[in-house]
Amino acid sequence: MHDIKAIRDDEAAFAAGLGRRGLADADAVTADLLARDKALRDLLTDLQAKQARRNDASKAIGKAKSQKDEAEAQKLMAEVAGLKDAIQEGEKKQRDLEADLRDALAALPNLPADGVPDGADENDNVPVEARMFKNPEPLPADGLNSAKEHFDLGEALGMMDFKRAAKVSGSRFVYLTKSLARMERALASFMLDLHTDQFGYTEVVPPILARDDAFFGTTQLPKFEFDQFWAVTGEAFLEGSDRDALRANRYGLIPTAEVPLTNYVREEIVEEASLPLRFTAHTPCFRAEAGAAGKDTRGMIRMHQFSKVELVSIATPEQSAAEHERMTDCAQEVLKRLGLSHRVVTLCTGDMGFAAKKTYDIEVWLPGQGRFREISSCSNCGDFQGRRMNARFRAKDAKATRFVHTLNGSGLAVGRTLIAILENYQNADGSITVPEALRSYMGGLERIEKTS
């Protein structure tokens, strides 16, 4: 959410920021916001004047009565009654104008930070050369003509089943069994241990159902309502099937643990000395919108249900830039310890998420596809989410509060990490070598092979 006072103070800078995010009518949008703001402020000024006059007239009634001036008293009483009606009508209009302004502000994306590259889409993202880890190497040529994709490898092992999952849940679901199921669990444990033991994140088991206010706080609402899975109780469904009734009684299945972890501090004032707060959680994630039509229709790249280890930081404005770099380091370390080639790119203005002011994507090399694919996004959202959640902090002995800065990142997407291991550690006979860092989590298993 944007601060209307900041927009008022520097209209040109706000419009320029929206323009960088690709809004062709940024000047008109900014002018509309300021017009709404002026109408609201003019109304508040008028209401204050009416309230002051009502107070004065109320006092004058007593004076007129004490002086036995009944005509003046009746005149003043009629004026007070009229002012009361006008104030009530004005207060109703105030609530409407405030809601309209809030809705208009909530529909706009965060502004890009200085230094974020301008661009239209992923083709304009800029690699961060200093963060490159290992150039991709060709797989051994011992009988392997070309690298296979993860779904071919998983199905051949008999441990990845999309057809049975489709019978149960439809497309974009999968059964993992045997050693691949264990690897999924092993990866999550490995990531959580690394982030808690080495990097000081606090492990959390959060709710995976959340209310609308939480989704609004992390910006899935209102813009991305139809990208989510929603659940209602049977009782609520029976009470009425109209959309408003169902919305009032629904829960959202989280698309990422960012939702419950970031909302941990919603509507709270935390002490500055406790910041930054660092949380991590392993949860299932659910997304109704699984990518562009016809894209990644095979395999586990884009699923309606997937597993992820999330990283969230709550920080001060002065901490957030350094915290962003640190979070990205933590996510990268997972891939480094697994020996997976990857790169980091700074997302351009046209490819950043709605809430982000700056985002690094970590892209892992997939030899089966012959290209890098995103495995983590680490974003600094500034005070954009803090304002929507009314989450603030206060320095010691300070009276004033400020909005917290929030950051989130995948540390990592577990399914995509499993994909990367399958494709990068595949052998000519179809087996998969288990990375050394995972072997203790896999009961000492060194190779995944097809079993009867």
C-alpha cells in the first residue's frame, strides 16, 4: 500500500515510479489519486467546521435559555439539528471516500527501488555476475546421448506418477513414491537445518489456511483473488452460494508460507531491538493459476500443489537492503552445498512481483531443458506490506512508530530442487546419484535406482 502523503509531497516521483512499472497512464492515475485525496481532505475540513459550529451553537442554546430568549434558543436548536444531520451525512460520505481511496491505492504495485533495471519482461532481467556459481558442465558421455528431463527420469524409475494423480486430483498433481518421496522429505529437512542452525532463522509451523485480511496484507488480494484456491466450511456453503456470502466465510489455501509468516506481526507494534525477525517454514503451497496456458504442461515445474521452504524477514528501513542480500546468500547456499550450477538475476521493473521493490531470482541449471529455471525469488517489499498489515515498530524511548519493512524468499522450492537433482545427477543407466549433502538424510543412500 502506498502512503498518500508521500504521493502528495512528490507527485512527479510517484508517477515516474508507476511509469517504470509499465503503467502507461501513470500521470492520470496519480492525478486521480490526488483528486480523491483532495475531495476527502476538503470534506474533512468542512466536517470540522460544522462540528465546531455545532459545539458553539449548543453552548449558545444554554446561554439563550438562561436569558429567557426562547426564540433564539429555538433557532439555535433547529440549526444544531440541521448540523447533526449534515455531519452524519458527511461522515457517511467520508467513509465512502476513504474506502474508495484505499481501494485505488491497494490496486497499484509497489514502486521499484533505485537501481532496479527498467524492462518489459524476463528478457530484460540482468544477471549478477558476482553471484554466479559454477558454469554448467556437460554430463558424462558414457552412453548418455542427451540429458533427460526429470519426468522421464522419475517415471522410468517408477517413483513419479502423474497419471494416477490426475485420476485423483486432475492435472498438475503428482504422486512421488519410494526414494523420490524420501528425497522430497530429505530436502526439506536439509534446508530447514541449514537455515536454522547456520543462519539463525526461527523455524515455524504456521497455519496453511488464512483469512482475507492476511491475503490482503501480503497483496494476494484484491488483484490475485482468482489465482488462489479457496475453501469454505460445509455449513457456510449450505447457508448460501452467492459470492458475497461465501467470501465472508472462506479461507484461502496459502500460495506460499509468506502469507502466515509475514502476517505474524500484523496489527502489532514491535520493539526495534527485536528486529530483524527471521522466520522459516516448510509448508505445502497451493496455486490455482499454474502458469501460462500450454507452458510446462508436463512434469513438476508448475504444479497446483507443491512444497517449499520459505524465508521471511521483518526489518527496519535501515536494515532491509542488507537483509535482502543476506537472504539471497542463504538461499544460494542451499544450491552451493548441493553442488548445483545456478545464477542470480536482478528482475527488471516489468518482471517483478506486485509487492516487490527489488527482487533477485535464483535460477538453477536444468540440463534436460538446456537452460536456467527459477528456483527462488528473494524480494524486498519495503514498507508496502507493513502498511497494508498496519505492522509497525518503535525505537526505545521513542513515541512515534514507523512501518516495518518485509522481505520474503524461497529457501528453496523443494520440488524444483528435486527436479534439479534428478537432471544434474542423472547417470547413463537411468539411476540418480544422491548429492553428498543429502546422504545422511537419505539413510546413507548413494544412488537411486529402479526397484521392482
